[in-house]
Amino acid sequence: MSIPHKIHTTPILSLFGVSCMAVSSLVLAQSNNEAPIQSVVIQAGKMSQSQFDAPASISVIDANTLSGSGPQVNMTETLNQVPGVMALNRNNYAQDLQISIRGFGARAAFGLRGIRLMTDGIPATTPDGQGQASSVSLTSADRIEVLTGPLAQIYGNASGGVIQTFTREASGTPMFNSQLYVGSYGLLRKDIQLSQKSGDLGIVTDYSTFSTQGFRENSDAQRQQLNTVITSQPQADTKLKWIFNSFDMPLARDPLGLTSAQYASSPSSAGNNALLDGTRKTVTQLQYGLVAEQRLDARTSLQAKVYSGTRDNLQYQASSSPLPSVAINSTWVGLGRHFSGLGLQAKSSQNLSDNVLVDWMVGTEFDRSNELRQGGATHAGVTTPGLTRNELNQSSNQDFFTQANVHMGESWSLTAGARYSEVTIENADYYLSDGDGSGRIKYKALSPILGLTWHTSDMLNLYVQEGRGFETPALSELAYSLIGGNIKGTFNPNLLASHSKHFELGSKWRLGPQQSFNASLFQIKSDDEIIAQLSKAGQTVYGNAGKTLREGIELTHKLNWSQQISSTMALSSMRATYVNGFSSINSSGQNVLIQSGNQLPGIAQHQFFASFVWRDQSQHLTKTQLGTQAQLDVLARSGIWANDSNMDYASGYGILNLKLRHAFKVQDFENMLYLGVDNLTNRKTIGSVIVNQASNQFFEPGMNRNYTIGLQVKHPI
């Protein structure tokens, strides 16, 4: 592997800008008969607002893009088109996707950290900042909204960015949808969806299954998912939404990461002892929720939500045996989690004068997660009697927040808000033969945000925004302490929350109805960054580094050349560094000095995405119509450091993905055929890195060239 590409930002930005200006000239010279870029209303913080007018970087992935992305298994199929978001597919369903936003979340060895995930207004992130992207039902999603920058801090702890998904509304005509996808490495995806609205009652229910043999050894997986949303309007001013979803993954084998030498010689192999110890995971999750909205008058409304759920997780880990044919004792970890929460908020608008309108809201949220965590020994992937870990982990938050958008005439608007958070994390240890590992800690923080937008015209908005946020350690990061140079299974009360200051300067420009260009400059300064202090034999002690600095630029360009041709381009360029040096300990017990100026691992400095779409006949871009469509996606990333010492890295790459769709109608059946070829040129890539992995098994290979074919059928009942 070669050293991460030192791509200079200035030439890239110049080329991007020249390209945009060139196509602008071409488009403006054409007639105005092309399909216009649609105006979208989104959640700008805790309030609805036009995407174009919101003083923040907000991206929307619509239903047409989601349904046309392929089998709709992973968010990586679409999230990479969002600037500032790095969505890495581990091709390892035992550990979920690796998603980071402006660098937040990059250190996660499994699941999501540092970013908030919401589904239909219900949190899918626990109070300590942990989440799982696999629990989101993409087949029934109407859209995904991604919020980055200072405004995201209004969501509280671990809100380096916010990803929200919304289930589609029930159709007026009863509809039956079905999908079937098959592909390389045994991929099989099936989905059935029913939708109906009768009077004031609507229902959307979606059941999907997925299985794969995996392209690596020990990477096969199976899962099934049900998502049901029922809406009703018992009175003209009252709306209710019931949400039920379940996720069942009876098997997901874990191929683990590879060392540099293993990746070079055999990228499809499993990591050390994965086969010997039968590394795998099973997950079952159920969640229920209710969101109620009551309009009090033409301007004022109340919203209340309540939710509850359970999650059971069992994972078999690998041993540290130096001999691949000799089994030694390894470990299993199981958890039974119950989570719940409620929230209440009020929204209203008032005219302070003829030229000043204020939209405001206030609210409170309380969330709680209790999980019984147990562990024991395994031999050759089979559990042995007895426990070596038995504890109750709890996390909770109690937050109060407010936000106001002040519209001062037609030219200026001010956005201000704040959130006060109290996050409590505690552990009750019931396995005392190795000492009492109980502990408790409370984190408090005030997260203010302030933004100003200059609406220079109907075509151009300029905004500036500043905010403060914080990120507490997750329960798993507080589980171990470093005592006498050794890792002990005791709660670590000395681990601090990281605090950050966010600044963003941006512009949103409509160059006519067929073209848009967004740009943002940002800077994020963090104190007490959470880092891995020592990782050994599957156990990691976390500590706090000093200051870190993230600064960069994000550009997005969308263009409808005609009603048949469109393109999207997104560029992110960011440098994330440690301002202060610090010491960590490697798995051999040696001190390692992390130099000031080292780059944060798990973060690509540069990422470029481009999508070019051709349709064989005129059609509106937001609607699926009959005909053929071809789409070519380009994704390029620079290299990614794998550890804090900047000694190991994953090389940068560029890949091409091709998608072909043909929609046709047979009587009342609307059908769509799909063919997808990912990694068209068969590049050898590293899909993601496991940051600071103790045995230097950092690398999770990307897939070779692979194919997917599918059929979607839609029919009125």
C-alpha cells in the first residue's frame, strides 16, 4: 500500500469551480424547458424550514434515489453523495457500517458513535451516543435528511451530525409493492410492502429479508426486518403516528480485520482465529413509539412522543492464539437492553412588527437505556460454563432546549437556540470475584447555537453560524480502567466528555431553476478528544487527548441539463489534526508518543462523488416514470490513517458504479428491472479501517466487482 495521497486542495477546488462555471454557461444558454430542481422542506434543527433558506448544511436523499440505489440494504448506497459524510461499508454485518460526519464517529470500532440517528422522530441512538444504522428500514423510507455543522448541536450529546429517516406516507389507493434482488456472493434481498389510507386512518407496513454468503471467509449473514407506521387524525387538529419496527439478525459471522500483509496476500480471507473461534453475532431488536401532534390554533401546536424497546445482542470474539490451528479460550459477550424515552415540545409563531416574524419552539426530552451485560469463556466457538462478567449498565439524559428563527423583513433571518443536557452513566457490578467495578458519573453541558442568514435575492443565500457541542464517552468506553499499567474491568470515572466549538460560513446559490451550487467553510475546535489509550486482547482503555482541530470545505453542485440528463457532484476536503501531542500505550506495553500535528485516524482528507443520470424520455426528476435510465457514479477518496501514530494507513482509491433501470407497465402492474455493477473496473480497495486495532488488524477490504439484478413490482389492490 502506498502512502495516503497528498492531494492538494487548491487544484481540486479550482477544477471543481471551473467545471461548475463551464456547465453553468452551457445550461444558461439553453432554453428554460428543463425540469426544475425541487424546493424541499426539511427539519432545520428542531423546526421545519425550506432547505434553501436554512442556515446550515442540510442534504436530502429522496425516495426515488433510495429505491433506485439497488437492494437498499446499507446506507452507504446513498450517503456518500452527501458532502462531509464518509460512509464506509465494512462488508461485515456483525459490526455494522462505519459512518462519520466531519470526522465525528470515525473512531467507532462497531456501530455508530458521535452522530445522532433518528427514525420518524424517535431516537435510534442511546443517551451515551451509541447507535446502529442496520436498524433503519430503507425499503420503506420516504427520505433521509442529513444535518451537519453547528445547528446539529441542538440535538444534544454526540451530535457531530444528525441522520434522520422518515417512513413514506400511506397512499390514497391501496397498494402492494414487492422487490426481489439477487447478486454476487449469494446476495438475496426480498421485500413486501402494503400501503393503504382509509378515511383518517393510514398504514404502511414493510417486511424485508436479506442474506449473503459474503465475499470474505466467515462473513455470511441473515437478517429480517419489519417496519409499520400507522397514522390517524381523530380530530381536525389532532394527528397521531404509531411506529413499530423489529430487527432480527439470527446470524452474522465476523471476518475481523486484516493486517497489511494479510490484505496484500489474500483480501478475501478472514482475520486471525475468526474461523477457529467461530466469531459471530446475533441481534434481536423491537421498538414501539407514538408521536402525537395537537394544533391549538393557526400558529401554535404541541407535540408529544413516547417510545420503548428492547435489544438482545450476543457476540463471540476471537482469541489471541498465535497458532491458527490450536484453539485457546476466548470470550463471548451478551447484552439485554431495555430503552425508553419521552419528549414534549411546543411550537408557535408571532409577528413582533410588520417586518419581524418569530418562529419559536421549546421542549424537553428524557431518554433512558438499561442493559444487562454478561460475558464468559468460549473454546473453539462454543461457550463454556460460568460467567466472567455480570453487570448492569445504565445511561440516561434529561434535556431542555429552545430554538427561534427570527425573520427580519425579506433580507435577513436570525437563528438562535440552546440545549441544556445532563447525561448520567453508571455501572452496577454483580461479578465481584475480580473486584467491584461499579461506578457512576454525570456530565452536564450547555450547547448554544447562533446563525445569521442574508437572503441577498431569491437566487442566493449567505449564512454564518456558530455553536458549541459535547460528546460523552459511550458505556463501552467507560468499561475499563488502566491500573498499574494493566487493564482492569472497573468503571473509569476519570474519562471526560469532549467539548467542541463549531463555526461555519456558507452559501446556497440557485443558478436558474435547473442548477444549484452550495459551498461551506467550517472549523471545529475540540478539547479533551476521546482516544484509545491502550487496546489489548479485545479490551480497550480510553483516555482524553488535548485539543484537536478540524477545518475544511464542502461543495455541492446539482444540474438538470435537460429533462433527460442530470448530474450531481459533491466534494469534501478536510484536515483533522491533534493540536497537542500525547502518550498512549501499545499492546506490548510500550509508550508511544503521538506527535502534535498527527492526523486523526479513520478520516479521509478528500472525498469526491459524482453521479451522471440519463433518461430515455422526458420526466420529472422526483417521480418514477416509464422508460430506461442509466446512472454512472464516481467515488474517490484519499488515504486514511489507521492509528493515532500515523504509522499505518489505507490507500486512497477511485471506483465506478453503474446502475441501469427500466420501468414498464403491464396492465395495472408497474414494474422496474434493475441491473447494478459496483466497482466496475475491479479496483482493489480497503472498504474501512478499524481504528487503533490492538493486533494491527486495521483493514476491512472492499468488495471486488460485483453484480446485482432486481425486480420491483407495484400494483393497486
